[in-house]
Amino acid sequence: MKQDAPLIDLQSDEAEEFRVGPGFIAFLAMLFLPILAGVVIYVGAWAVADDVYAADASTAGASRPAAPAANTGSNGDVAGWKRTLVGVCPLH
């Protein structure tokens, strides 16, 4: 019986060339997705925090803010997504 050649040549001194493939790109995307999501949430909460706090101040009976809050209804309430975004971000 003839002995077959090994499937993997462990004695080879040649290094395999690195290739950027779809799997590597997906791996990098999975690494940076949480960082990107955190930055987007922080910037979004920063952008709408003034509206939410102005609406809270106006409904609590405090003095009216100098400038009316943008995107508020007639009763001073802001959109629910703005409140949720500011509530999710621990820095705001």
C-alpha cells in the first residue's frame, strides 16, 4: 500500500499571504458595531436633551425657557423617541 502525502505540510517555511475576505470584513464590522452604536446614541441624546429638559421644565410649572423647545406639541410634550433616547443614554 502506498503511503499518501500529508494533507498539511507542517515543514513548509513559506508563509501564506494574508487575504482580506468577506469573513474578515464581517469580523471587523462586529467588533466596531457596538462602538458605533454607542457614539450614535450619545450624539443623538446630546442633540435632543435640551428639548426634553425644556418640556419637563414647562410641564413641571417652572419658569418658561427663554426659547421655545423645538418639535414640541402645544402642551410642551416632546416626541416619545426623544424621551427614550435621553433615558437610554446614561450620560444625559
